[in-house]
Amino acid sequence: MAESGEIRVGPAGWSYDDWAGIVYPRTRSAGFHEASYLAEYFDTIEINVSFYRPLTPAMTRGWLGRVSGNPRFLFTAKLWQRFTHEREYTPADILEFRAGMDVLLEAGKLGALLVQFPFSFKSNAEERTYLFRLARDLREFPLVVEVRHASWNEAGFYQALAEHGMGFCNIDQPVIGRSLRPSERATSPVGYVRLHGRNYREWFADRPDDEAAERYNYLYPADELKPWAERIERVAETTNRTFVITNNHFQGKAVTNALQLVHLLTRKPVRVPPSLLAHYPELEPIASPAGTTPSLFPAPR
């Protein structure tokens, strides 16, 4: 059997008010930082603030320092929504976005840049032209594309991604109408998986911003994670590095499911934050009494 590439599992983002006292200790020591804390348990985190605004070099340099205690750690990041949702950008926008992101890239700490499009982004000649123009404009980055509409599920699209050196993001989402179903595809040396949860009632609900997190209020049971662990292993067989990101962030569910996936992939106990263990007792059977979370990846091929 072919040797698999690296697998890294972690949550999407780290700054959520409802993680206090669940993922993070309610009383924090001086100098506490969420990214540093998560880097004790995971080898990756997906930066999501980059979706809302460009990062500054000072921000990304600071984050590199925050996770330096874990030398295996790699960030992934979401592309600014100006490129994916507004879909009108200028050369100046590219320069502004790159200012902070280049710091991670040059440090060798950016594993992937996620180009996440909304469900409304459907396959047609105009949108394909736009996507591959974006690929050329951002070609220095390890790009991974997330689309959510089933119109993209065509062999020609996956072939075009490979020709442009772009990875494909396999997603788990509520399958409603023309939503993409779970998959296990790889179109570049970088594999990517994102689990959004299966909150059917809230997925397309029109809620105010302060209630939008309900969309991600979903805890995967073990019988839904096991098929994904198998898909992840198959993706890793054909890639050099695979990132697995849990985006069901409501009240720390993403961290819970990420640790469960680490256990399924390594078949070893995992280190669990004490406050999380108290909140999610389903972690007790896999929790390690001491030590660190096992590394997921083998020696490089």
C-alpha cells in the first residue's frame, strides 16, 4: 500500500465568546492566548478572520510567535471575501491581502489558502473564467477551492483544478437540494476537508449576525465521524499533506469533534482540555490521562 502523506486536524478559528469556560479555562493566566492554547492540542488552525478583512504583517508575525511552542504547527487561512463573495477586486486589493499573508508564506507556516465560495456560486462559463483568473493572480499560494453547489460536480472541473495546481475542499454540509455531497477528492498535493455540521433547520436560515452561529450548532456523533475518517485516510493516500478543519464551532463542538477525529485516525488516546472534558463527557473514553495529543502524520515521503 502507498505511504500516506501528513494529516493535520484542527478547528476553524479560535476567537469565539462562547468558548470561554468550555474550550478555554474561564480564569486565564497572564499572557494567555487562544491560538497558543490550541497549538498544545492541534497541529493546525484555519484562520477565519482573514475572510472578513486583510491581515496586517504585525498580526501574522504575532501569531507565528504564539504557536512557536509547537514546531509542527501550520496555519491555513480563508481568502478575503472580496475575492469570493463580492467577486470584484483590484491589483491594490491583492497587495493589501498579501501584506499579512506573505509573512506566513515566507515563514513556511501557511499550509493552504482556502478559496471559499458561497452556495450561490454555480458552475457556468463566467464563473469558471473568474475562478481561474483568481488562480493566476494568487498562484504563489497553495490554493484550495471550496464550492458548495452540485453544479460543480463534473470531471472537467476537477481536471481543470489539477491543471491550475488548485486543491479541492471536500465538505460535509446539510445536503439540501443541489448541495454538494460528501466526497474524497484530491486535485493537488494539498488535500482539504471541512466539516460544517448538519444543522438542517438553521443552514439556510436568515438570522441576524448575532444569531448566525446557530448554523454551526451541531455535534457529530461517532457514527458520522467514522466514514469521514475513512475518507480522510484515502485523501491522504494521494496527497503530501491533508488538512481537516472542523467548522461546527458553536460552544466548542468543533474542538470536540476534531479531537475525536484525531483519535479515529491515530487509534490512540488524545489529550483533552479539562474544561472541554467536563462539558462533553463523550470525550472521556478517548481522553489521555497525561501527555500530548499524538501526531497524525508519518515521516515525509
